[in-house]
Amino acid sequence: MNLFEKIEPLLLRVQKPARYIGGEPGSIMKDKSQIKARFAFCFPDRYDVGMSHLGMKVLYAVINKRPEYWCERVFAPDTDFEALMREQKLPLYALESLEPVRDFDFIGFTLQYELCYTNILNMLDLAGVPVMQRDRGESIAPIVCAGGSCACNPEPLADFIDMFFIGEGEELDLEVMDLYVKMRDAGATRSEFLKAAAQIQGVYVPSLYDVSYNEDGTVKAVTPRDGAPAVVKKRIIENFDACPAPDSFVVPFSEIVHDRAVTEVLRGCLRGCRFCQAGFLYRPFREKTPETICEHSKKLIDNTGYEELSLCSLSTSDHSRIEEMMDGLLTFTENEHINLSLPSLRVDNFSTGLMNRLRRVRSSGLTFAPEAGTQRMRDVINKNVTEEELMRTCRIAFNAGQTSVKLYFMMGLPTETDEDIRGIIELAQRVVDMYYEMNQRPKGKPVQISCSIATFVPKPFTPFEFHPQDTREMIAHKQKVLEEAVAGHKRIRASWHFPDTSILEAVLAKGDRRLCAVIYSAWKRGCIFDAWSEHFRYDLWLEAFAEAGLNVEFYANRPRSYDEVFPWDHIDYYVDKAFLIRENEKAKQAQTTKHCRLSCAGCGVTKVTGHPCFDYTQTSES
Amino acid sequence: MVPVRATFEKRRRAKYISHLDLMRCMQRAFRRAGVPIWFTEGFNPHAYLMFPLALSLGYESGCECMDFRIDGDMPMEEAMERLNRVLPPDLQLKSVAAPVRKHTDIAFADYAVVLDCADGTPAEALRRAWDAFIAQPQILVEKKTKRGTAEVDVKEKAQIMETETLESGIRLQLRMPAGTSVNVNPGLLTDAFAVWLPAHEPDVRMGMMHAERLAILCEDGTPFV
């Protein structure tokens, strides 16, 4: 059922209607009669955010490469369009076929951020699919699934999702679809399929696990049923360089957040920053060769027509052959009027050679993330960056004519004192002083240092998973310290946010299954788009917690002991808990751990890959 | 360097591409198509593309116009073929030719506007209401301009070429002033009707408006392209 006739009368009544009608170049149309299974890839946020997400483009390409499968895109409608959809009884539809999502075989959500969870419930409801998994009956379709980084602790969504994909999806999604087609054609029910799918490595079916609790509210045990594995192991792509990257994107008509071609240059991170969840979830560190990267980028530009190319990774400057890669990319981008942008650069290996290459790239200012203001604090979080290195990098940037630098920091880190907070501004001031001491500084231009200070959220699968988050009062105090510290510093701008969203993020990140009731109740009370400050209603969330008899502090502000059973302990990302404990103990002593290329810290991932991540027999470069 | 004036159509899903987005969409299409478009010179070179007359969001058209220059020896017919292969099916080039008229020659545009009946309103009733509305000596509307708003007598501006009663609606063919200096959208007239209707004919209900640009014309009534 194509909904075009129903959609069209609503479009001129809403903001940016191009978001709701599809038809963009690169969007893949197929003949429905030739299709064995349809996958609605749902991004639980607005079009302009979701369309910027590389993971969606990757899986869209992977699934659509198979002629018998059709993957389409779905985004959360903005509130103006949602109101009209509900008024006109227009169900949630996919952008390629304009057909209702409820008629698809799979409805798959990508979980990039905890504060999108209520949008998932809202999208299911708009689709006319029961929000609770147990209400979906025995008919096999649609299967509601979810993957992405937040799936590492799937428990707060356990009541809503039929199956989670743990780890990298490039192979896993297709294996699950293949099994689905086989079983559906043989007449299998939903529960039969879910039981069978749970045997595929990387599939987690929460309804096949019983969770019991201790009197103090912590998890006692997670017990599998019906042959489901006791521990669900994540999937890893073995040969990353050969793993096909999408050589075409859907190119949107309307402007989106990241409107450019993107090439993934490496996956995983070798740094081991103790606060960074992605740095542990995406191990091991794997690179694409400069040849693969250049060939792919060229193809992507040719197929999308984009005028800008960006490199994507957790730390691009850690690529072992970055200068070679940059030379290759610059050769064709300069010839073809393509702008090249490089996010995720580090300050400790930012060479003049790289800067010279970057100067040929039009840039709107440099951004670095020292993360903490004092060396002690940076050692605690294992951000192996020294002040000298930051200064050197800023000097290179200033020499190249830059006059503004943006610095990212966190507050609320373990062991943090008021001194560390004041250290943020002191550090920024030393960058300012250095600028004015330079002889070759850009003449007549004042320097501007912008410091953005986020509230730290302890996350599962990091050495800080044991740590309580700072309370609202502690954060308020530290923000006051910051405010006083920055007063009178004319060349420094500091910005921070109210901590409520970070508190909710911590709760949802480290929560258990009982939070399903809270999320459901918050959504029923009207919470959606929690990540957007204009929609965020912390008061309604607190009501939802109260109704469920739960409190925020239990999840966010409670120190967790090393022997506590965590809600996510039955999910395995190959990072040993013993390693996390070791790292946490070193953090308390402000001791750093070398990055993986220098020496192996023994996180546990080699047990699975079967070989060291780097060749330690040769002399390593830093 | 070969200057080219192309006409293209904008239908169905492509109707909702805004004018600004259309520019970006076409620039990217040139790159995908491998058509060597001429880049402006200077510090920030960009593909040179010119749309002499913007089309309102949601309007269909079979006669949109775009100027560009081919920087090389590709025949313009091949450029059109290549572009059509990489453009969405609802956004396709119809013709290419060397530009003849100047942009400033544009004086009028013709539109077909269909007003649907809603809530069981008979087409005859909507037609009678329209006839009464248009019989007014003046139809004053607020028009947004670069310097704020101005009051315009939209009746004086619009030439109504045809009025037709359809099965469930009415169809108007309008000639409106168009061009770089004056530009009057037929939506001004139909919006005024939508405001007038409940106050004067409360039982007559209007549904969706469908608008299509039929032609871009010069002062003497000949087509711009």
C-alpha cells in the first residue's frame, strides 16, 4: 500500500517536507514482487541526524546488495508532522516504497544514544506495532530488532525488542535474515524463530533470559532458557580491509548535519582512554590500507557527487600510514574541487607534515580534546596527552594562521577535585599566553579559545563502569567553580550544560530490565526527543521513576563493587572484567597505560582474534 | 566553453525540493554525471549554475529552466543524457539548447491550479463560490517582500485564462507576473480564497491545492525557452 496520496496533503503544512517523501538520488528502489524479506532500518531521531550516520549507510548497502532483500530508511518524524500523522491516521512508513513499516519483515533500530529510547517506543506506536514485545503474538513478522553501540547494555530495552545484534552487523544482519526467510517459509512462529536465531553468534533475545535480583536491588543472576547461550559474544569483522564499505550514499535534498561523503579509515582504537566506551567496544584496532581508502573515496565521490569528503574513525591520526593516505586523497580531491575534512585528530601525534597537508584543506578552525585540565586528571583517565603536546599542536595551528581553537573537556571524572576544574581554564589561559608570545602570530587578530565542558557519564565496558556519576549537586558546584574560574578571561569562552540529560544518560546506560517500565511510563507521559533540550522533560522522567518505585541515584550515583553482577555481564565484548578492574586500580593511582601499538595491555580481545593486534617484534613508533 | 540552457521537469516527490536544495542537488548531479561544468574563478570556486525563475515548494512543473556552461567538448545532448541517468525519475531534463533570451526578458508565468473539494462539497458549489470570490472589485493580500510586507491587489495582477469545473474540484489557468523584479505567486490568490471561503460560504469546503507551472513567458507572450 503506497501512502503517497495520504502523505502529500500534509507535506506543505510542516517544516522541511523533503524529509518525509524520499526519492533522493542514491535511494534504492526494488520490485516488491521479487523480494523475500524487507528490512525497515529505523533511526530513532530526526532525518537530518539519522541521514548523517555512517552505520546506517553501511547496513543499507550491505542488505540491498542482496537482490532478494530490500532495506529502506525510516526516521522519527518531527513533532509537527507526527501530530498530523496521528490526526490523519497515517502510519509510520519507509522512505523508499512509502509503505507502512508494520508490513515489513524486520523493523531494526540503531541505538546510538540512550536519550533516543523513548523515540523507539513512539515510532513503534506510530507504526501500529505493539510497543511491548510480549504483545506481538505468534505471527513471525515484524521482528523488532536493535543494534549499535548502546546495545552493549540492552537491558533497559528488553521488553520492547525481539532481538539485539551485538557487535558488528555487516555479516550478522544477513545471517539472521537468511534464517528468517527459511523458517518463515516453513511456517515458523515468532518464538520458534527467536529461539533458533539466539543460536547465531551475536544475537541476543532478551525474552529467553530470566533476571533475578538481590534484596538491595542489584542483579542476582541472569538465566538463559530454551538453549539460549549463557553469554552472548559480539561479532567482529575478521578482514576489515576487505569488508565492503558503501560506495554510494543516499544523497539528501535538504541539508543534514553531516552532508558529505564519509570513508571509514580504521575501526577500534588503540588508545585505551578509560572514559571512552567506543574505545573498548570496537576493539580490536583494524586499519584499511591507504590504497583501499583512496579507491573507495574516489568511487564514493563519483557516485554521490559530494563536494566534501570526510574521514571517519575514533582517532584518524593513529592510522599507521596517515601521511601516505593524505597524499593519495589530496591528489584527487584538489583536482576535482573536493574539500577534505579530518575530524578525530589527536594532539600528541599531530605533525607539521600533517598540518602542511591540512593547510591545503579548507578548514573552519581546529578542535582538540584534552578532556581534562590537569596532567594528574589526564593520567587518571589515561588520555595520554601532555600539556607540551597540546601547546606544540596549538603553535603549529597558530603558525598556520589559525586564531581560534576549540577544546573539549569533561567534568565529574573519577577522583576529580576543584583544582582539576580550575585547571581547565588555567590550561586554556596558557594557550592564550603562548599565542601572544609568538613572534609569527597572525597580526592584529585576537585569539579565541572555546572550552566545551561536558558532564562525564560512566559507561559499561569501561574501567569506570564501577564509578558513581557525580550527583546533580556536585556537578552544580563544579560548574560554579568553573564559572568563577573563567570570569575575567577575555579570550576564553567556556560552555557547559545542565547535567540532567547526562544523569538520565548514565541511568539508561547502566540500568537493568526494571527500567523498561520507567521508559514506557516516561513515553506515556509525553517524553520524546529527550536528546533535544526543547523537548527534554526531566520532571516527567522523575515521575516515571517514582511510579516504578525506582530512583535515579541507585543507577547513577552508586559505586559498584568488583563482584557485583552487572545487568550487562552476559554480553561479551571480549574486554575482560579483570582488565577493567586493573585499569580502574591504575586510574586511582593516576598511572597511565601505554597505547596498544607500544605494548599490549592484555584487554582480552586477542583470545578471540588469536593473534597480537600489532607486530611487537619490530621497533614501534609512537 | 559552451553555454547551455536546459529545461527540466519537477514532479511527484521532487516537488518538495526547495529552491536552495535544488541548486545543491543539481551541482552534485553534474559531478555524478561526469559532466565538465564550468567552475567560477576566485578564492572559492564553485560550479556555475543559474536558475532564472524559482518555483514554489510543492508546485509541479514541466518547464523549469537552468543555465550552465560546459567546460570541455562534451556535446550538450550527451550532458543531458548523462544527467538524466543520475537524477531521480521525478527530476529530469527535457531539453538543452543555447540560451537565446535574457533572464530579464521573463515577464509572466502560466499556472494550472486545481482546487479539490472536501467533505462532500459538490464541484458546482465550489465553482459558484470561486466565481463570487473572483467577482470582487479588488482582492487585497499581504505580500512578503525584501523590505517587509506590502499590500497587493492580486486580482489586478492575475489574468484568469480559463476556469473549469471538474468532477470533484475546479481548475484554473492563471497568468501571473513573473521575473527578477516582480513575481506574484498564484498561491496568493488561492490563499485569499481559502480565507474568504469560510466567512462567505461556510458550507463550501476546499481540500488540497495542486499547482503546476505550465510555461515561462516573455513580455510579448512568447515562451522564454
